[in-house]
Amino acid sequence: MVPSHGKNLNVPSPRHRPGEEPEFDDLDIPNAGAVPRPDVMTPPKDMYAYANGLIRVLDMKGRAVGDWDPGLSADRMRKGLYDMLTNRIYDDRMQNMQRVGKMSFYLKARGEEAVSAAQAMALDRQDMLFPSYRQQGLLISRGRDLLDMMNHCLSNSKDNCKGRQLPVMYTWAEGNFFSISGNLGTQFCQAVGWAVASAYKGEKALAATWVGEGTTATADFHHGMTFAAVYNAPVILNVVNNQWAISSFQGIAGGEKATFAARAVGYGMPGLRVDGNDFLAVYAATKWAADRARGGGGPTLIELFTYRVDAHSTSDDPTKYRPKHEPEAWPLGDPIERLKEHLITIGEWSEARHDAAIDEITALVTRKYKEAESYGTLNSGERPEVNSMFEDVFKEQPAHLRRQRQKLGL
């Protein structure tokens, strides 16, 4: 109970508690196609409404409507669907391996697959990605071999991080995928710095970065936003609002007071709020922001309004802080099912083809995992060489590390 002298305080409380019946009837969700698409170079001061609306293309009957429909070919949409399915099936396998003790930790992206798959498709291969965790779909969409991703998660002898990173903290320099940091928010500043350097050198490559809504309450978010706006950096600043920052609901970060996209207004940049479970809307908004950045229009903040279906991680039990059936009540549905239904509606997919795709991807994931396991797991097999701990940190190894290495006989 709040004392009487603090009666005007707001103590944020989640919409639902464990044991309650979940519902989202009071969410303001506009119809698909209701939000018009502005010119790419529209001044930020004329775009306040886009930070408070919700860009949607797919309606709940599988139809693509409105100005934001990107007009993707059936082949590209099938590629997006395949990538999302791969992400989900890969996640399920890796969590199972964590549960039987073959890896230490895992984070699934269930319900958020459209964020990574659609945004990766909308960006160019030269663009630099500064992800947080739960964007493993970026790697999948850019063609990273699942075997390499699994080797990293198992911390085995083929792990490209040499056992130094927590599982899911991927890195892939060849794919322009910056190392994931468990200290969320750091990549916002790093992405802006990279984008400023790209513009300074006269290059067309832009940076894209991702944080969750909880990270918007940190200093790194503010620093990144400030420098992006001041230097007109060609960067896309993504906030994945999946409603939960571990066990803290989005109101703890200020989500009850305003949308997260609205934070762009104070920095003088466009803010777009997008249905994060709508593959076509996510693609369209990201492409808009990328075209703006490449044309000299500077940064855009995108809030991807979605829902984290599973636990925060394998160390979390969401039934302790939200109703067990809350994910089923989420009104914007499942991103995979929505794109699948759209393709079926336009005659470019079928239930039989969908089942066949699941079988094909499952067989691929199984085959890749068996090979990864042959190189070792958390509790079996070879490990990276001990002397590798002294490598890849300093360009020129300092004297104290040389002495330590000598003492170990390495």
C-alpha cells in the first residue's frame, strides 16, 4: 500500500498477474492500412502521428492493404517465411539441448521472428548490424551456417568465439554482424559511431541496431539517440517492444506514459511505430528508414510492437510474473501464421507446402546439430586450445600476458 503522503505516486503494475484472465481489449490497434505512408524525406516535425499510430499491412484475414504494402514478390515472401520457420525450429532444438545439459544458456525469439527476418531482407548486405540477443534471425537471413551458430552455443572446439562468450552472444565479422553484448544498450552508441564513420568516408552503408524497450531507460539509449540526431547519422535505431524486460513489464521503462517511438520526437528524428508481428509492415518501415538514411535524411527510431511468447531465457520462469495463457491472448497473432495465411490467400502457399517446409528445416537442423555435437558440447568433447585465451584481444600482446603465457608453458 502506498502511504497517504505518496498518494500521487504512480507505481507501475503489469496489465495481468499470474492467475488472472489475460485480455488486451483496451489496446489502441488501428486497422491494417489505416496509417498512410509519408514521403521518405518528410521533416520529423511533420511525423509526430507516426510515433503514436501503428503501421500495419496485413489484416487478420491474410490480406495486404494500404500504402505501406511493399509489394514483395511471392518468392521473397516465401524466403521470409522459410527464415522465420528456421529461426523457430532452430530455437526449439537449442533450448532442448540446454535442458539436457549440453549447453549452459539459451534465449528464444518465439513470437518475434518477423523482426529479424523482415529487417534483414530490407537492409543491404553491406549494412552493419549491431544486435542485442534475440536477433539470431538476422544471421539466418544473411546465410550464416547453422552449424557455426550451434558450435558457438555449445562452446566446442569449432566455436568461433573460442568459448569466451555466453551462448547466443554471436559474432560474425564476414556477415557484418557485430558481437552481441550482454550489457544491453552498448551497441546503440557503437552503431551510431559506425554510421558516422561510414558517412564521413562517403560510403553508402548504414548501421542498424536493436534493443528491447527496457533498455530505453538507460543512459546508453540517450547517448546514442543524441549523437545520432546531432550528427545526422545514417542509422536505424530499433526498439523491440516485446512487453517484457525479463520480469519487468514495459511500464517500468515508461511505456504507460507514451509510446517508445515517441521518444524520437524530443531528439528531432522520425519515430515509426510498427506491428512487429506483421512481416510486410516491418519490411516496409525498415526499407523506408533505410532509404531515408541513404538519401541523407539521417536516423530513424522504429518501435517494433510485438510480444515475447516464451521465457526471457532458460533461466527464467514467466509464470511467476504473468498469466500462463497471456501469449495466446496477444491480439496481433503469430508472425509466422500471419505471413503463411497471406501467402495461402494469394495462392502462393498451402498447408501441404508448409508442412513440407517444416519437415525439411527440421531435418536440416537435426543434421547440423549432430555434426556440431561431434565437435563437443558443454560437458563432453574437445575444448578450444588453452593458449587461445591469450589471442585476439590485443593487436600486440603486452609484456604481462607474455609472462603469464610463459609461466603456463605455452
